Amino acid sequence: MPSKRTARIGALTVAAVCSTVSAVVLTTPAHADTVHIRDIQGTTRISPYAGQAVTDVAGIVTGVRTYGSSRGFWIQDPNADDNPATSEGVFVFTSSVPKVAVGDSVTVSGTISEYVPGGASSGNQSITEITKPVVTVLSSGNAVPAATVVNARSVPGVYTAAGDTAAGGSVNGLTLEPKKYALDYYESLEGMNVQVSDARVVTATDPYTELWVTVKPHENANRRGGTVYGSYTSQNTGRLQIQSLGATADFPTANVGDELTGTTAGPLDYNQFGGYTLVANQIGALEAGGLERETTQKQSRSELAVATYNVENLDPGDASFEEHAAAIVDNLQSPDILSLEEIQDNNGAKNDGTVAADQTVQKLIDAIVAAGGPAYDWRSIDPENNKDGGEPGGNIRQVFLFNPERVSFTDRAGGDATTAVGVTKVNGKAALTASPGRVDPANTAWTTSRKPLAGEFVFRGKTVFVIANHFASKGGDQGLTSQYQPPARSSETQRHLQATAVNTFVKEILATQKNADVVTLGDINDFEFSGTTKLLEDDGALWSAIKSLPKSERYTYDYQGNSQVLDQILVSPSIYKGCDFEYDSVHINSEFNDQISDHDPQVLRFKP
């Protein structure tokens, strides 16, 4: 997933952001008597005063941000108009620690700017700000304008209007319809004091002191407290990010399903890491929901258990080996075959040409044994140095662990970082030309990305082909709150090519042996309803087994308030047509603030 933080980009005038708005800058200040905050905000996302100087804009200070690269304060006009499309609040960017306090009555002179968090290339919406401010405090201790209540009734069910095709799909120039569209509703409150009450947590507290709640407790809810993401065309409108203007130590440490009871209130901001954000100066009391980590069912003697688990850049210097081992032994019940993603080389991110990962893998196997699990054997192929993406120097790759007491690996020489594995026929059945081997590694689909690892296993005398994957990430995609609607998903172009390559290889196996058992699994980095998955499933060669679960149970990852699928196990017709399998998304990480990986492992049990 995209990086959580980058440096603040300098404020951009709207001319650099939206081609549909003039770049004219007025040199004559607008008269204070005629310019209220609502006039500055206007009825679209772009201020009609962008680039202009304004004087003596009046308001009450509702929040002060003294930290980070976006220091400043929010002011709000206590005398609102009757137009729901015009916000009564605005952010004043000071760059240094502001010298005002909540409750101050102030006038501000400065220049109106449209700042785009993440820069214009991000596609994000802009924030209307007063920059280069000259601030006059008129009085202190005034009542703060009452917070606007944000709840299930106030937030529309429709997410957004389609962007203006004449403006490249941007919604920036469209008149806000806050009673019709959720994004317009939030935009109409930009900079204003807002509040939520008794809000359920739908993304746990992260290392950046933020969490997500929903104001719509029944919106695509799952039994563990999250909000499930199930369609590009049906967004979850009740999600809202919560940050704090207070001390980091006072921020609640929450899991999914917990609740912020009472009132959480503060200015409504917009940032590049999730869009609309309630920056709280009052946070409700945390009430624990009692969420517990799941444990899957133990496979029977006649069942083969195959699992996938992204262990998030695991290298020998990490302190999480014991926890990962306990998860594999206790929560996953020691699967027979385990595909691991993001195993780093023996010295992690040290960029010195090391590609071997035997020490990383052995340390995990030893920890599994110490936790009471089996003495796994393993197979993998070292990548070329810095050719497979991920953290520079880390050389992440997929690794097969397998329990030799339950399953055997069929070794065939010839597999290396650059040689493509093929399919041949041996005694009338499909066989790999190299095991382990890499699928089509020279294909440009795998540029700066992990190449699939194919292996041939035998369980109770029957051959099972397993293909371990880690597709290209979603980095570079426009956010759900982008100014472009629908947002562009540029990263899926590479995943589509990758899915086609894997599907083609699976078809080669099935063309050689129609009833071959093929399991394709890993961090697909895309949803079960995505074009990527459809291409993997093309012509019925595979089927994503997570779709055997109820829709409310389909998630492996929690991002910006959405419980969603990134990790998948896909199976060939010989497995899915008989429906004689069990699938489990084992929720041990994604919903918890103390996660050891951001992914939940997946387990498939079936009888070959």
C-alpha cells in the first residue's frame, strides 16, 4: 500500500491544480465588509477568491494545530447563512506555532490559496486556506460555534457525483449538493467544527496516531465491527478519519469494534492519507469491544491445508519471529503448505548485494518449532538483486514452507531467478519442468515486482501444483476522496498483465492434465471483484475461494475504514467444482492496533 507520510508540498494556487479555473491573481484586497468565510469557501470545491488577497476576515478560533508541517488554526463564522453548500470555517496556515487560542475572536488578512495535500499529481482535492496571515485578536474566551452533528441521517447514501468530463473527470468545478452526495456533504463542512457521537472504530489506531470510525453502524457491517468494501460503485459513506489536536499519549489505542463513546469533536480537515478527517480537540471515551484474534479449524488427516501469509518485510533483525511463529502454530493450526510473502534477505534493507534469505527462513522455522509446531522444510528462489521491488536492499520474495511429515516436495533442477518454468507430461500427467521454478520471469509484467514461485507437491500420493504470488501494489492510485471521480486506478494495469501471465500458465497445466489440482495464492493486492481477479479466473481456469464466504466475511486487510480483500487463494476446477473445500480468512492482524503484519492470513482445506 502507499506510504503513510511524505513531506508537505508547498501551497499551490488553484491555477496549478485545476485547469478549469482562471489563474488571475488580484492585487487589490477584497473589502472585509463583503468577504465572509462562506464567501471565500463558495459553493464549489475551489474558492472564488483563490490567489486573491483578503483583509479582516472575521471568525472564532475553533482549533489550533501546533505540530507537524501544517501548523495553523481554524476559524469559523458564528453567524451562519442559510446555504448548506457554503462552509463557515476555514484553515489559516501559519507555518509556525500559532499565537492564538480556541475561543479567540480574530480577524485575518492574507492570501487565499488552494493547497493540494500530496501535490497536484496525487489527484487529491484541495483545501481552501488563508496563507501569509496577519492576525488580530479582538477578544478571548468566546463561545465556540456549536459543532455540526455528523451522523447516519446527515450523511447521504450516494458517495459522489461523476466528475465533469470537460474537466478531465474532476468534481472541483461542480456546485456542491450536500444533501445528495456524501463527498459534497463533507466538503460543505470543510474547516468547520463538527462532531460524531458513540462512533464505532472501523480501522484500528495506527502508528501515526489516527483511527477511523463510522457514523453509519449498519453500513456493510461485519460481525467483528468493521465496514466491508464490496464494490467500486458502492462506497461506504459513513467512514471518517479521526486525528487529535491533543497530546499523542492521550490518543485512544483502539481496535476495530471498539467505540468512542460520547462526543468526539473538532475541525473537519482534509489530508492526503484518507481525505476528510475530524481533527479532534475533544475525543470520546474508549469502550473496548472485546475483539479477539481468530483461530482456524485444524485440518483432518485426509485434508490438505494450504495457507498464504504476508509477513511484512521479515528479516533476521526483526523482533516479531516468536509472534509470527505463534500465529502459524496456534491461529493457523500449522498448515501443511504455507506461502509466505515479503521474506527479506539475510540482512534486510542493507543494500549490499545480498540476496540469500536462508537465515531469515531458518530463524522463522526454528521459532515455529519452539512454539510447538512442525519442523517445516522450505523452498524458494533467490531474486536478482533489487529487481523485484519492495524496500531497496530487502529483496522480498515468496517462500514455500511445508511439513515433511504430511506432504513432500517434488524437486526438479533448473529453476533460478531468470529461467521460466514450463509444463510437461510425465506418465500421462502434468509436471513442472523445474520445481521450484518462476513463472515467466522475463515478462515485462514483472518489472520491479515479485515473480510467481511455482512448486509441485505430493499429498497422500496425489500431486498438487502451488503458485505463490505477490502482485504489484496499489501505489499511485488516486484515493477514494480524489477530485477525480471515479478515481483512476493506474496500478491495476500491471496487475492485469500479471494476472494474465499466471492465468496463461495455469491453463498450460490444465491443458496437459484437465483434472490437475492447482492452487494459486498470495498477496494479489486486489479485490475479489476486481478486474485482476477476473483475469486470473479467465475461462474458468481458477476461482477465488474467498467468494465461498458470505460477503460480510470477505476481507483480509483494513485500509481507511474499509475491510477489504487483498490476499486470495484461487483454485482450479477439480477443487472448486466439487465444492469439497473449506476457506477461512483468519483475522489476527488487520483489525488490531498491535498487529505484527497488516495482512490477515488465508487458509484453504480440501481433499486432493
